[in-house]
Amino acid sequence: AGSAEDRDEWVQAIEQQILNSLQGNESSKSKGLSGGTLVDAASITRLRSDIRGNSRCVDCDSPNPDWASLNLGVLVCIECSGIHRNLGSHISRVRSLDLDEWPPGHLAVMTSLGNYIANSVWEARTPSGHRKPRPDSSREEKERFIHSKYEKKEWIALLDSAQSPTEALLDAICRCDMASMSLALGHCKQEDVNCQTRQEDGRTPLHVAAARGNTTMVQMIIWYQGNMNTLDKKGETPLYSARMSGNMDVLALLTAAGTSASG
């Protein structure tokens, strides 16, 4: 684009195309996510084979798990998936590897985390001798374990004592460190996720991730209730930060998520 005006017109035209595409998309499975492009079956299969720890359920070690928790970045067996679903989507967003649609943004989060990394976060302080459920454990035992692990957060790794959850989140975003981001989000309340910091001119973590053009981290923050309408000190939203980054994937993701939230 030859000028700022031309650039803004071009970005607005792209946004309108994204909106038109979303409004014409009748599938609810990918609602709130970017574009109509879906990941092929081979990429889904590689989630099990190529990501460390993913050949077994993250919670009970059952082989060949075929369900996922998107925001936790893990694979679970069908029985544990039902327990995860009962936790509520604010804790675990459950999807089937085989039955649900998989946009690239979902896959990007899953390949950035995985069962080994997740357990290094959520089971970091498991007491010595504590018995993890096995594939043949009762449903009640699995329920107790999963509730303690993700809802009560009994064994989650500790943050650096010098950092608040928001500071840890911003630091992870700046370092593009998904494991640290998962840990920080595990300690964050909604107000921490949407905290406006003086060091960042009133920007939230979502502003910062969008400005850096990091699609995977933007997706994670959206899943953890990131507010897309917060204005920084310049009166700019995360969507504006995405425009300035020039990353069309982030722009599409935020536009889609905003459409889903308002629809």
C-alpha cells in the first residue's frame, strides 16, 4: 500500500472478506475460529505419533487417545474426555480427533504443547508415592484425580515468586514460550488475563500477542476469556494491534472470535 490510508482501506477490505466468509459458513464446529481451511487427517494422526507423551492419555495412560482438550493442549481417552467435559469449557475445551473439524489454529496449539509438557505443568508437585490412575482404574478414581489436577490445581508448578500471573504471561508471550504461557494461564484469573499494565501502555496480554503476530498465543488467550474490546492508552483494541502486525491469520482469528462473541 502506498500510504496509511491505502493500507487501512486494504485491511478493511480483508476484514470484510473474512466476515463474509464467516457469515456464509454454516458449520458450527469451527465457530469462532479463522477461515474455512481444515487440517488433513494425516496431521491429526501425527498429533499422536510425533508429540511427546501423546501416545497415551494424559491422565490415565490409556493407549491411543482419540480426544483432545484444546486449551490444555493434551490428548485424553474417551472416558477421561467425559470427565473433562464435565469440568466446563472454562477449564477444558474437549474435541474429538476424528469427529470434529480441526482448523489450523487448533492444531498449532496442540503441537506446541502436548501431554509431556502439560504434565510438567499440571503434575509438577505431585507428592512422592501418589498413584496416578491407570487405564483400568474406576471412573470415580479418574474423576478425583482430574478434578484435583485441573480444577483444584493441587499440583501445578509454581510461578517465579517475583512475578504476578500477568507478568509471567507477558514474559511468556515476549519469549514465545508456550509451556510457560500454559503455566501462567493456569495461575491466571480472568482479571489477570485482561490486566492492563503500565509497562505496556495499558495493553493487555492479548494486545501484545496480537501485535507480535503470534497466532497460537492469541488463540490460547481467546480460549482463556481474553477481552477483544479492551482499549489501551491509545484507544486501540487487540484487533487494531493485529492490523498493525500485518499478520492476516491473527486478524482473521480475532475477527472470527469477535463475530462468534457478538452473534
